[in-house]
Amino acid sequence: MYRFAKTAVNIGGHAVRQVRHGSTRQDFHSKYGNGLLVGGAVFCVGMWAYVLTQTGITWGFSPIGKVMPKPWRESEE
């Protein structure tokens, strides 16, 4: 538990020092984060548009209540 508390305080202190001195380095998320988010959203919307319009899948039809079992036949012995 001591290591966890020490690490948590160290991380918090490091963040405070960065804000205080304005020394924030540009990491991967701040550099590419918005572009990846927009690119992923465009890809996802494009793929779903293709699936919904081009594949011919029939959506929302359920056989429950429409399919009736055949009547039971007794074995003829």
C-alpha cells in the first residue's frame, strides 16, 4: 500500500509541476488523438452504411409467433 500511495503522490506532483512550469511535452494522444477519433468514426459509419445498404440483410424479422410446428403424428404400428 505504501508503494501505491508513494506513486500516486509522485504522479500528482509531476502533473502539478508540468502545469506550473508549462513544460508539457506533446505525446501521442495530444498529437494524433483527434485525428484518430475522427478517422475511426468515419470508418465505422462508412462500414455500417455499406452493411445496411449493400449486403441485402433483412433486419428485424423474427419468426417467433409466425412459425408453427407441424402437428404430431402417432407412429403407425
